[in-house]
Amino acid sequence: MENSTEENLPGNNPAEIEQVDNELIQFSSSILNLKKEIHKIIVGQDEVIDLMLAGLLSSGHVLLEGVPGIAKTLIAKLLAKTLSVDFSRIQFTPDLMPTDVTGTTVFNMQKSEFTFNKGPIFSNFVLIDEINRAPAKTQAALFEVMEERQISIDGKTHHLEFPFFVIATQNPIEQEGTYKLPEAQLDRFIFRIKMKYPSLENEKDILKRFSEDFSLSSISNVNPILSSADLASFKTIIEKIHIKDELIDYIAKITHATRNHGSIFLGASPRASLAILRSSKALAALSGRNFVTPDDIRRVANPVMNHRIILTPEKEMEGVTADDIISEISLSIEVPR
């Protein structure tokens, strides 16, 4: 009886495994072509690109953080160019109003009625540049739409079409003229990806690649690879990726440990656990596997939780970071075999 139950578990049926494997071949080929298009311009940053794709395929949103000049906006625009979907960009500024993002209701003189003019958030792929340049009132305009894929204005609900993906960029909060994002806003992002400076060799390659292309005209050579239908199909593939019960327990233990750690004032919520589950499946698929490994989980644990936990004031004063504590927790919990 136990063997019969085991055979019926998702991902253990040979026919289902073969189907997922065949789908993964097509998936891997498309993702490889997409990365090639991005790397026509971007040198290195492979981990950032993988995490951005995992966020997209997990139906999440991504926050890119880093100092000015390391191609945060460029890499987001290039990913958008590889998708055959609607794209809009919103430059957040201190004087930006919520209606500049969501849209507004105006009176139509010819029809003698009020009509809703959609804002730039009504798109499939939305790039919000320097999200922490706008005050909290404008940031709050994103709460509903990022979580529920809808906007409620004047008693009416307006639904957004699939896919809906937000990539926001921000400079470190200690930079002049920025507003710290509230915890509720940060929680809307599946990842906070901290972009770093390129290595010496990568920087040499960047200089050589653009030594005769000052205006980055080669961006026009980046071609679309995936459509909305492709993204919907790939999302189904990722949902079928198998994860053992032991690894589900491992995810729960990591998240639970953040709520009982002496260095953490506020731990991660169940939303973080679900984000680790979804994104680890996406990373497994991006690696060409139909199953999740512990490495997939540990790889996403930091970007999923580094913006969802709050350290105690004492640890912040000591210079300890959220990434340090998350890595410590991940290493302290026994990895399933």
C-alpha cells in the first residue's frame, strides 16, 4: 500500500517525469537563447540574470539594489527587450504623485461622463527606476497592484493582464535624497538582489566591448525571445518541478529559525517560505533539472529574506548584515540527504 502511495506522488510517475523532461529541454533552449541576447550587451552578472529570471518565472517582483553606474537599469531594460510583452518605465522622483503611477479619472466633456485613464503601471513589464527617490505616499500606490495584480480606484477594480512583472532599482538608502522603503513595500518583492561591482577582468571586457560604441547602439541588436504564451507555459513547467518533503521541511526550518534568533528583531513570514519554495523550483528548472536540491534553496534564501528580516539595533551597530545572519542560519541547519 505504501509503495502504491509513493508511486502516485507528483513527480514520481515515470510518464509525468518524461513529459517534464521533454518540456525542460525546450525551456532550457529558450532560456539559453534569452541569456545570449542579454550578454550581447551585459558582461558577467550571471547570478543577477538567473535570479531575475527566477523572479519572473515565479510570478514575483524583483528589487535591484546597488550604487549608481553598475547597469541596474540597463540589465532590466535588456530583459524587457527579450520579451514580446508591453513595457513601461517609471522614473520615481520626489514630486511624483500616486496618480502618476496608477492613473486617474477625468471628465469627458463630449460624453458627459467620467473615464479612467490608465497610468504606466498598466503594463506587462514595468521598470521602476530609483524607487526610493519617491516619498512613501507614492510608494504606497504599488501595494495593491504588486500583490493582487489589480488597482481599485473610485470604487472600481481594474485587473492587469498576465504577465505582470515589476523590476525596481534603488540606490543604497544612505545615499542623499532617498526614502527608505517600508517593510510592507519590501515584502512585495520576491528578491532583493544586491548588485556588485564587476570583476577586473569583466571591467576590461566592458571597456573593450564599448570602446567604439559610445551610444550603446548595439542595444538595438537585442531581439525578443519569449512571448506571454511562452511565459505561461514555462510557469506550468516550474510548478511541476519536484521537491521532496524533506526539502520542504528544510525551508520551514530556515524561515522558522529567523523568528527565534537572538540577532533578529523581526523574522521572516510564511510569505518568505513560499517565495523560497517557488523560486527554488524556478532555479532548478533554469539549471535543467526536474527536481529541487538543497543548493537551490540556499541559493535563494538570502535574496528572499535579506529585506524581510529586521536585525536588533545592537547587531546593526556592530555592522552585522541580514545576509550574514541568513547565511549563518542556513549553515546551522542540517541539510537533508
